[in-house]
Amino acid sequence: MLDDFMWRAALAGLGVGLAAAPLGCFVVWRRMAYFGDATAHAAILGVALALLWNISIFVGVIGIALLMAFCVSTLSGKGYAMDTLLGVMAHSALAIGLVAVSFVSGVRIDLHAYLFGDILAVGKSDLAIIWSGAVLVIGLMLWRWQALLTATLNEELAHASHINPRREQLVLTVALAIVVAVALKVVGALLIAALLIIPAATARPFSRTPEQMALLAALVAMAATTGGLGAAYTFDTPTGPTIVSLAAAFFVISTLASQGWQRLARR
């Protein structure tokens, strides 16, 4: 089964969807969308450095993502607004990464694949990395779920419950770096943030509990990746953008349905 590229692509999409969905809920709740986008853009710099130093791209991307999180947390509150810092660092990292890639010699680089994903080229080793990362992220979320929820709800309540909000922020940052690294092959650096945010935003109107929202977001993400993969294969369209477009369609349907039910409830 793993010798069929479509099966490998489908399994890769499912793995990324499962990892990104619960993390995306925290990104939405904490209003960290721009941070997720900045981390994803910095992935290109991680790819360039990994190729220059002849190390694993997975390691390079995670290292740059964690470095960006450290720089943002260090510089925030020192005269710069958070959105300004993220904007400067995200686009600077993307630009520097694209320039650095041009200095890599002896290696054939498909920038389009890194920017927009190339899920159909996922190999068995890529699949192992994606699912290892997905299991690690899901394990982190399950282990720290209640503490993360408390820290997200109220920092004072977290301190009263002997929970360190900065530690939980670090857990989220590490999980986000892992998701960016494993999703790079599936949807690319420019669309990773969409796969984090859109499924969670789609599930939000129909969820009464955080756990329900995370589960619904996972279902939406898996439906978008597998459905987008099938649509891209059928209509010969770019796979990463097709996956995100289908997720966006789910969001529009969710929003319209939610608004319609609200109008009916008022009558």
C-alpha cells in the first residue's frame, strides 16, 4: 500500500491534519494567528540553513522556529508592539531564506515545493517523520491539555493553580515548530498557517466545549486534506492550495449555517 504515491499522500495529509487541528484551536483562542504565520515563513530560512550545513531539513526548520519564538519573547515589551515584531521577523526570515537558498550549490532545490507543498512527492521516510511529529504533538497536547486550557483562560487562575503560563507558552511554541516542520512537505511554508487556523475557526460555531472543538477541527482538517488531495488529482490543480481552498469552503459553509441557525433561533 505504501508503494502507491496516492496512499502515501493521503496518510501524510491525515497526519498533518491530526497534529495541526488541536494546536490550531489554541492558536485561535490565544489569537496567535500572526505568530503561526511568522513561524511558517521562517521555515524557508530553516530549509536554506539545513541545506547549507548538510543537516536534516526537519531539524533546521524546528531550530529556526524555536529561535524566532525566543527572539520574539525576548524583544517584546522593549519598545515594539508584538505585531510589528512578528511582521519584521516573518518577512525578514522569508526574504533571507530565499536569498540564502540561492547560495546553495550542488543541490537541486524546488522552491515551489517548499513554498506551496508537494504532498504527492512524499516518500516513506517523509511519512515516518510526519507521523512521528504528529504523534509527538498529539502527545504534548494530551499531556498538557488542562494546563494549557487554564493558562489560556486566565493567567492569574493558572498561577493560583500552580501552573506556569510561560512554560505552557513554551509547550505551544515547541508544538507549533514541530507542526510547521512536518507540514512543510504537505502545504508549504506560505499555507501552513491556514491549515492551523481554518479548521479550528470552522469548528468553533458548532462546539460547546474545547474538547469538542478540537475533535471537530481534526475532522475538518482531515476532510480538507484528503478531499483536497482527491480534487487536485482529478482537476490537475496544485495540491497545497487546493487543500486550503477546500478548508476555506468548509469555513464559509460553517459560517453561513451558523448564521442561519442563529436567525431561526431568534424567531
